Amino acid sequence: MTPDAPPLLEAVLLAALESPCGITGALARARTLTPAPLPALDRDETVRHALARYLREHWIQVLPSPGSPRYHLTGLGEQRLLWHRQRGTLEAPT
């Protein structure tokens, strides 16, 4: 994993959760947002650990839904995503 992978993983997962979705939808959206393939998105344990951390940080919330949980950004999560966008985390390196 590159040194930039944790902030990039965080940025793409938060961006993917701008609209409510389950883990499968979040992964599909996140993959479209990465400037290059991100191996961390292929490791289920890594993604679940990241989502648990974002829940503890109150960046995301779990929405009530039958079956699999659905996740969505909170106000704090929106602020964190804005911070990533201002830093250019989601932009491809030049």
C-alpha cells in the first residue's frame, strides 16, 4: 500500500457515501472515483474496518433498512469530505 492509500481510501469511501448505499454500492462508486486502482478496495476486511472507524468518528450513519445495512454521510462526514476535496486527495497526481 502506498503512503497515500489511507487518505485516498477515506476520501473515495466518503465520496461514495454522499448518497445512501450499502457496502457493495459504496465499493462500486468508490472504484469509479479513484484516479488509479486502489488495492485496499479489494480487501473486504480493510473496507469494513474503515467503515467502522467512520461510524465511530460520526462521519457516517447506518440507516434503517431491511437486510444489509445502508450507510450515509453525516454533517461531520460532509465536512471531512470537503477537507479532502480542498486538499485534492481525489485528484490524479500530475
